[in-house]
Amino acid sequence: GGKGGSGAAGSAANTDNYAYTGQDGSDGTGPTQTTNGSADGGGGGGGATIGNNYGGCGGGGGAFAGAGGNGGKGAKDGTAGADGTDGYYGRGGTAYASAPTVKPGSGGGGGSGGEGAGSAAGGAGGYGGGAVQLCAWNIYINGTIRVNGTAGSPGSDGDRPGGGGGGGSGGCILIQGCNVTIGPNAELNASGGAGGRSGDDTTGNAPDDEGGGGGGGGGGTIWIYADNAYSEAPAVFNVTGGASGKGSYGASSTVTGTDGAAGSAGQIIKPIPGTPPNTRTTYTSPFTYAPAGYYESPVYDAGRIAFWENITITYDTHWAGTAVDVYYKVWNDTEPGWTYLATLSGGSSVSNATLPLPPSAFGRFMQYNLTLLTSFSTMSGWPYRCAVVIDNTANPNTLVNYTVKLTLDTASLIAQGKMRSDCGDIRFTDINGVEIPYWIESGINSANTSIWINVPEIEGSLRTLIFMYYGNLSATSKSNGSATFLFFDDFLGTSLDTGKWQVLSGGTISISNGEVVLTGDGTNRAKIVSNTFQSTDNCAIVAKGRVASANNSSALLILQHDKNFSSSYNRPSNGFFTDLVFTSIPLYRAENATLTTIGSGTVDPWPDTTYHIHEIRKSNSTLEVWMNGTQVISVNDTTNFTSKYVGLTSRQTGHTTYFDWVFVRKYTPPEPATSLRQERTPQNSPTVYTVVMDYHKPKLLIREVIFPQSGEHMVVLYNNDTKFL
């Protein structure tokens, strides 16, 4: 793309070069500079002067996409006198409404900021992003392609500071192929650069005059043409406009320059279908006489990019006489010499013979070095990032505010000095960089650290991408179960949270060492139920608990309950619940004080006083019981309870049960799977790959060496392997 700030328009490339050069933005040159920068151009904020304020241009427009943001207006002190004038807004570059077919455009450069009085220079405009075109039969992308515009430079400080430079616009990424696959580590970026900040009035001299910020560059374009097949793993596609540049603040803070406007977003179009595949073209006219005694077929001119694997030449009449040598030419711009193809033997009654034109006859290719950068923009202060893939392809339902579990090796990261020993520097964001809540369940500084993440939206039948950041060793933990789950308590503090729980009669209840301690009184269970929270028919209750003695103790985990207990068996009168400590774990339904065992599963009972994790899941009418991550019961029960409070109990005969934590989460099977991608860091060096880029628009000509017999002709058939874009 063109470099902003030159004041001259960049020239358009020759149309044969299959790329357009973005135009530079214009300099801010005075009060009359109120028109757009050149078509793709960008610009900066206005500089601050007295009496002859210089306005800047806006940020660059994207390559056939987003428009650049306007530059900010300079400010003057109100006491400057009658000849004082405001700075002008520089206007942003415009966006292209459309683009020539299969020709990528470079982003325009940002214009420079306006000059302040006293020759305080305006900031230089950023460079426009370049253009990358990948064109081949099969394309697989699994790295980073970046054609971002760069940021505008800040204006110079001074008594009358210069305006900030406009951000360069994003470039264009154009991918064309018959079969296109976007891999799980792909990142395609064509973002606009940020506008530069205005300079500051650092002198303190009155009057106080300030420059405007540069406009952000417009976002670029990502186009993907897939003629036959297209598949996409989770990937990053980014064409955001550049951020606005800040207007400056004076030494006396009496006036403030205006911020530039942000650039608008560009376009992401994927996939763009080409002409349907398997295009068949047949010539049936006779060969015509060529100089020097040859006969030649008509010239087939594809007129656009085309690929083939074989071309078949069919003789559809009798061929009598001597053998015929066949030659071909394939070219783009300059017609080459002849290439021998094959010899067709002569003889009577020879028809429909075929000669394959090999794939090597594809015309012109060009070889380029393509740099795939592994660097990226991170949260400030967090040097490491991993993408987390949430695979919901097996579930057609879109899941909103759904918690997923991620297991990762934090021990190795801590040993390498990349993570705090308490994992307190872990953060998660959505694809837009917005932080999302999480809770670390267990395994800190181990090979199996379990983390629950509340994802805002997981699309049905697709994969969703979020990011995990770490490496800020001065950060403190944001692990928060209450923000992550529908209902949560880890029993910290010294007393039970009565905002969450209601204590029902019987037994004793206390909080100690981060556990709730439930002890039966010999007649009644100790029992707590949720105060106001009620579960749904698509959720799971999960609790981590232990017993004081393995001697036939029991405790209840209650998924749905009306807060009433039966006096005959000291269990809920209505609801679904399970006993935690039996060799054969039961799942009960209580209805109007009638107890029914609706399912059971054989597992090892709690043989000791260590913690175990117990879970009841409900999805509509299906109920499941899980013990330590293993499913032990799955039954169907259509009973619908009006009250659906959750609860915990001990056994009534003086036994004690401890619960470390309990939570309720949404549950919609089949649940998404999670996986981590490769760690990325800004310190990684770029990797350079050599790729072959094909942009040919071929012409084909077939020649036979001797005359055909009178009335005979040759048919050139472009068979079903011919593809067009």
C-alpha cells in the first residue's frame, strides 16, 4: 500500500498486474483542505495554529472495504483574538464499493497530520496494508497471513503542536482455489492501523492550542473463493478499522484537540462460489489451415483463471493415412513455442482416440516468499496466548452462557517461568478480546489442571474460538465460581451464606476450613437447600464431598426438591436425589412422600474419608448420575416437579458429611469438547514459506502436423476435470 503523508496520490497499477496499489492520503494543507483524501487515501488530525490552522485528512479507506475515519479537529484558546481559527477536520478516505474480479487491492496509506504553527510537524501517515493472493487447485492455510495497515505517527510537540497521522488502511487477502481448507491455527488479518495521537503543547505559553488526533485506517478485505469444496476449522478473521487517534491536551488544559474517528470495518466474504465445477467446453469446427502446411484448432481463451487436470482431444471421424503428430500451446500474455503432445497413429476406422494434456501444461506460475507471522496482539502485560477450540459440531443447539471444562498442564508452564505458581495470571477472552469468567476447580501446578469457563455463545454444529492468556506474574487471580455457574458455593468464611442457603430443621451445620460440615442428630439429617435458586430441566448439580467415617454413612445430593422432608424415611417428599455412599448407588424419585428407586449403578463405594465428586445431570426427561467423572446411571423419567430447589444433607444417625464446594451448571448433551492450540508469543520469529502462486488466464491452441483427409475434423474436448474461478 502507499505510504501516507506524501501529499501525492499513489498510482494505480497496470491492470495486467492483477493488483491495485492503494493511493496515498493527502497532507493537511490549510483551511481549504476539507475534501476526501484520494480514493484509498488516509490522513491525520488537524494541527493547531493561530489564524491559519492546518487541517489534516482522515484515516485511509480499506482495500475495497471500510472507509477511513475523519481526522480530529485542532483546538485554539478562546482568548486568541479575532484572527484565531479552529483546526479543520480532515476527512477519511472512501471505501471501494466493489473490486475487479480476482484482483486484490492494496490498502491506502494514511495522510499526514496538519502542521502546527511554528513548523511543529504533523505525524506521518501509516502504511497501507499490502495484498496477498493465493491461487492454486488445493489450498490449505494453517498459519497467519497479515496485511494490516500500520499506525499513524504522533504529531510533534510544540507551542502549536502538529496533528496526528492517519492510520493506514488494511490490505486485501484473496484466496482462490478449487478446494480450500482453513486449518485450526489459521489467522487472517487485514485490519486498519490506529490514528496517531496529536502532539502536545508542552510550553505552557498562552494561548493554549492543540492538535487533533489522526483518523483510524479502514479495515481491509478478506475474500475466499472456493470453487468446489470449502471447510473451515476455528480461525481468526479480522478486518476491523483502526482505532482513533487522541487529540492533545494543553499545558494549561484550557482546550482539547478533537479525537480522530475510528476507521470502519472492512469485508469478510467466505466462501465466494466461482462458476460451478466440471465445466465442459467442446469445439466441433474443423481445424483451419495455418502457414507452413499445418492445421490448427480454434484458440480456446478461458478469459479468467482456470485449472484442469486433463484435456482430451477426440477425433470423431475416420482417420486414414499416416500418423499425425499433435502439438499444443498454453500461455497467458506472450505466446510460446509449440510443445509436443503425442502421436496419433493412422489407419482405417480409427475414431475417438484421446490424448491427455498433462497437468504440467497449466501455463504461467510465479514463485513468492510468503511470511507467516506467529506474533499477535495480546492483552497488555500478558505475553502468552493459546487459542481454545470449543467443538460443538455434534450438537445442533447454540449454547448461551454455557460452561465448558478445560484440562491443561500448568505444571510445565510454571516450571518454565511462564505462569504464576498459583495460576493467578490465567485470563480468558472471547474472540473480540472481552474477558469472560472462569473458575479453577483443581490441579493447580499439575499436569491436569481443571478449569471451568463461561462462554458467552457457542454456535450449534460449529466450532467456537476463545483465548487463554498467561504470563503476567504480577497479576492476581480472577477465578470466580459465582460468575461462572448458575449457582455456586465453596463455603469460604466462617458462617453459612444465608443469601444462598436455607437451613432446615435437624442436625448441626457449621463452616470450617472452607467446608460445610453437616452432622445428623441421631434422628434427623442435617440439611440445607437453596434459598431462592431453582434448577431447570437442563442442568447438572455437581458436589465435592467426603464422609467422616466409611462405616455405612450416607448423604444426599438433591437436584430438585420442594423443601419438604418425609417423616417416615427422612428424605425429600418430592424431587430427584441420590445417595452418595453405597456400593450400588441409587437414584430416587420422591412423589407425595412415596419413594421410588428409578435407577442404580454399581461403583466402588467411598472406602475412605477422601473427597469424591458426585453429579446428577438432567436433560429434559433423561437423568444421569456420575461418580468421579464416570457415568453410573442413565434413566428416563417424565415426572415434572413444580419446585426445583437444590440441596445437601448428611445421614441422620449422628454421622458427619463434609462438602468442599457445590455448583449448578447448564447441561445440553452432547456437550462440546475443548482443546488447546499452540502457544503464541510476540517474541516468536516469523517463519518464511516458499509458495507457488498461480494467476494464469490460459489460452490453448492445438496443432496437427499433416493435413487431415477431406471432410474430416478434430474435436477438442475440455473434460470434467476442468475448473474455473
